[in-house]
Amino acid sequence: MNLQDALYNWLTIKKVSDEREEDQAAKDTLDFFAEILRDDHQVADLKTVKKPPFYYIHYNIDGKEYKKQFPIELIDALYESIESEPKYN
């Protein structure tokens, strides 16, 4: 999995995990993507900022700082889909 896809997946499931604190599957999935970022891409110090119209991810690789942005509506789509499905509530 490339770095951009791993960051996107991590941020998407982070939104779900943050909003659904009791959702163990979301937490486990978040840990899975965090492991991919750490082990496969050497990403450290992940931080997120929500500043419309984007989420920003700040991170380090080998001591160098990077920033990636994703549209809020794209990241929030999974959470909104889960919340709108009665069998998940």
C-alpha cells in the first residue's frame, strides 16, 4: 500500500474511531493502519488538524516534516455511511 493510501485509510478510520469510542473494530482497524504507516513507511508523530475544507495530517519521516491534506467530505463519508445504517447503531 502506498503512503497516500495508508494516510487516507488511517485518517478515515480515525474519524470513525474518534466518533464511535465503543467501536472496537474501528480501534483495531486504526491500529492496523498505524502499524502500516510506522512499519512500511517509517511515519512518526502523526497529528491531524481540521481546517475547512480540509483535514491536514502532519507527520515525520526520518526527522523530516511533511503535511498532507484531504477534503473533509471525503474523509467523513465512511463515518456518515456507518451512522446512517441502522444495523450499526
